[in-house]
Amino acid sequence: MVDCPDLDPASPLQFVINAAAGSSDAETKREIIETALRLAGRRGDVLFSGPDELAQVALRAATQAKATRTAVVAVGGDGTINTVAQTAHALGCAMGVVPQGTFNYFARTHGIPADPAEAVRLLLDCTPLPVQVAAVNDRVFLVNASLGLYPKLLEEREAYKARFGRSRWVAFWAASATLLRAQRKLRLSIEQGAVTRELRTLTLFVGNNRLQLEQVGVHPENNLPKVSTVGHITAVMLRPIGTLAMIKLMLRGALGTLGDAQSIEHFEFERMLVRPTLAPGRRGVKVAFDGEVARMRAPLNFRVLAKPLYLLKPRPEVTGE
């Protein structure tokens, strides 16, 4: 484990906003951040980026933060937070979060307020603490990673949001429509140490966030850490089922009892190699991680990373974790 970053409060924090500079949304975010900094007597640089340039802007901001002993701060939803976390984790740079997403599982888990002004004020008073990070191949994920049905669900959810707006109800109805049409099955070979299993499933979901798992009724063992140190991540698999069974399963998920369903299998692990059976000529498979979807080469190596992410967050005794 690398040493916890030592921050210089006189150095300007590096804020990364996933929005076009000059847009009303971007300027609103800038005003909130700069007002909170001014009231606290602190300094900060605000960097704007479109989606296609986000990785480069995040790298530039994290490099500057590392060199000046400060933190890079992601302002946005899960995808923005994940992109900034990739670079912050690789460089060993401290990171802060101002959440702007629909569910904000990562921020909520770590006691970070949904209100942006409150989130900025909080991170100004926090010191970096280690947070568990997982990876699939070379991509870090903070909340979840998956293949099969879930990446399709995310793609169709974005289409619904573009048409009807961003809200939890829109996300719910988009997910319901995708689940009820679910037909395509995955054939997977799963290796854990010396044990290999062959199975068929509609989706393989790997969770690195206790709050999200518990919300649907999948309760990890006590050895899954809530916030930090190397522990385990949780695999959830959905066996192929019919439409009526899927409706019942959706109700279980809404009621928070998904883990008790016979069509659901879940288990904890530290490392797992997944080899999907692919169509002839195809080498990659769609994988979702923290709300983003990308095509990755098989096999897929899911694992807990020994190196943590250092996050500006309240101490556990403050949040009651």
C-alpha cells in the first residue's frame, strides 16, 4: 500500500467538470464551487471537459494535483467519477467527489452529501482515507462491473433518459422494459483458483458497493469491507427464466429481497477469471463499469486491488460506519 497523500491546503484543488464550458449547467456548477471556496478562504481551479476529452482533462488535473500536493475532484455522475478515479488511483493522487448522478451510490456510501455546495464544503475539511478499489482487466471500478443483460440495460436507460429526462423513475421504467425483453443467455467459464465452473446466465454482475447490494436484498458477508482495506467483492448471477418469473424477480428487487430468489446466485471473492463463449470472429465482449459501457477482450479478470484510492471523506466515526 502506498503512503496516504499529504495535502497542502494552500494549493488549489483541481475540479474536473464533465460539461461544455460556457453552458448554463457548467456555469452553475462553477458558481457553486467558487462560492464555497471563497467563503472558506480556499483556492481551486475549475476544468471543463466534453465526454470525449474527459480522460485527458482528468489526467492533466490529477498530474497537477499530485505535483502540488492537493486533490483532484470529480464533479458529475458515476461515469465522471470513474474516469477521474482511474487516473487518481494510478498516480496515487488524493481525490474528492461532488456527486451529480441519479443514484450516487459511491458518494452515499462514503458520507458525501448530494447537495453540491455541501459536498464542496465537506471535502475542504476532510483528509484522504483509503477506499477499496476493484478492477476488471485494466479498468478500475468503484461501484460495479458486469456483462450480459446489465450493459444492455445501461445503454437502453441512457436512451430513455435522453427522451424523458434524468430521474430515478425513468431509470426504473427503462430497467423494467429491458428486463422483460431479456432473452439472450451468456455461456461462461468461471475460474476461481483451482476450481472451474461452466454455466449459463442472463447476466454476471460484480458489486464493490455494499449499499447498492443491500438495497436489492443481496447481503454480503461481514468480511466485505464497507469503506476501506482489501477485502472481497460480490458476484451476482441471474439464471435464465421466463417472463412471469422475471416479473416476480423485479418485485423482489423492489422490495429488497432479491438475494432470496432461487434464480439468483451470489458469492464473495477476491479474484475471478471469466471466459465467455463468443460468436466466431468476435474477441471482445461488452462490459459495464460504474455506468459506462466498453468492449473488452476476453478473458475478463475481476479482482480486488491491493492499492486503495485515497478519498476525501468523513472519518467512519463521523458517518456512523
